Amino acid sequence: MLFFLGILLLNAYAMLLIVLRAPVYRTPLYRPMLWNIFLSVLPVGILLVGGVTGLTMLLVSPPAALVVLIVTAVVWLLLLPNASYLITELNQSHRTADDPVPLWYDIILVITLAMSGVMNTVANVLVAHIIFVLLRYGDNPGGADFANPGSVAFVGVVMLLLGFGMYLGRYPRFNSWDLRHPVGFVKKLVGHFRERGNLLACLGFTLTYAVFLALIYVITAASFIETMARAVVVGGIGS
């Protein structure tokens, strides 16, 4: 659990730096950053509640559990790009030419904010990865189940969808709730990709960010998965 505690503390530190910036340097509180942190954490909360509920219901009513898991997965995927969107705060667009805040402060602030988004993304994908393996391989999966082709393909697809969602948020400026108006969403999307160069830019952005997040996921989540797998093995031997 130290893994998730560390991510929670990273988010708290990012919030602290944002909040302190205003009174210490006598500048307006930059509320969009706080809102973005909330949106970044929201998907994993939904996934945990919906995933645990669905897995528990499998023992009582598999059809109802399937509905809960499907709805949870759809909502989670729509909100997931908000988790990693904090990476794009690295452009420091909130600074002005005469900003009284020292550059060194804003550098550590935006890096902390961006890394909290990266680690929130890792937490989201890790929880989804665990749920996927539990659904496919049962209650006592081995470490190899997390790295077999099916599991790797699942993570890869999630990363690609995540990169695409980030592109839609940063460039056409879509939000998850824009899907409430599907006709307008489709028209705006088609219009965006009709513009010369946007399709290629989207492909490059999606692949670049997907690879980056996948590499971070392997580096950070692999040790957690290995530890969890060893715990399952030891528990099995002990029983």
C-alpha cells in the first residue's frame, strides 16, 4: 500500500504548492490547477468503487455484475484522460511576463503537478490491470498472468486510448462531458480532422504519449505486481 500512499502524498504536495503560491507571493489562487487535480484523481476512485462492487456481485448475480463492470469501464475510459492531462501543465501557461513568483517555485510546482498526473495514470491503469487479470484468470493470479499477451494487449490499448483522449482535450479542447451532445461532438471532431496536418499530429501525439506512459508504467508498476504475485505464492504455500 506504500505505492498508493506515495501517489496520494504526491497529489497532496502538488495541492499544497498551488495553495501556498497565492498567499506567499500575493498572487491570485490558480483554481484550474486544483480542479485538474480533482479530475485527475476522480477516475481511479470510480474504478475502485465500480470494480470492487462488480467483482463482489459476481458471487451473487453475474448478469448484474457484468452491467456494473461495463458501465464502470465506459465511464472510467471517458474520464481517464483527465488523469494524465496534468502532464500538459508543463507549458506553464499560467505565468505572465511580470509574474512575482520566482521561476524556481513554478518549475517545481508544475513538475510536481505533472508527475502527480503521471502517477495517477499509473494507479488507474494498475487497478484496471488487476481487475482485468482477476476477471480473466480467477482469484489467485500468478505474476505471469500480468505479463501474458492478453494482459499486455489490454494495457497497450488503454495507453493508446489515453493518448488519443489527451490529444482531444489539449487540441480540439474536448471535455468528457461534451459527449452529452454527440451530434455536436462528431461535427467538431470531423471538422478538426479535416484540417490539413491534424490527423498526422494526432497520430504522433497519441503514440508518443502512449509509449511514454507505458514505459513509466513498466518502471513503476512492475515491482508492485511482482510483490503482489509473490504474496499470492507465499499465501498459497502457507495454506
